[in-house]
Amino acid sequence: VTLNILDYPRMITRPMDLGTVRKRLQGGEYASNDEFAADVRLTFNNAMLFNQEGDYNWTFAKNIATVFEQNWTEALGGAVAAGASNSSK
């Protein structure tokens, strides 16, 4: 097991990492924005599940998840607004 993390496969039933997300995104494998966001969220949720609350890795994952959600909401708001203005033409 990479990094000698023997408990990881037992604790994390659906592994995901940002490298895989990037590869899938570049390969056009996501059918929707929601699928992409779900994999990003899974990455951070797995990190928080595996690491103890309060340690560096848990805190980092929590903080980055918060930033992702803020930016995702903002990006979708812009997409929704652009879609609304395009549909009114």
C-alpha cells in the first residue's frame, strides 16, 4: 500500500484523489458538473474520514473543501446567470 497506510483500504471504500479527478476531467469522463463536484468532495471527505479531526491533514482537507464549495457556488451562480441571459435572447 502506498505510503504504508494499511488501514486506508479498510476505512475508505471509494478512494478518490485529485489526480484522478484531473485525469477524468481532461478525458471528458464527467457527464455533468455534479459528477465532477461529487468526486472532488469525495476526495476531501475521504481525507477527513481517514485522518483524525484536528490534525494537519484533516484541517487542510476541511479548509480546501470550504474553499471549493465557496468557489463552486460562485461558479455555478455565474453559469446559471449566463444561461438565463442566453435563454432570454
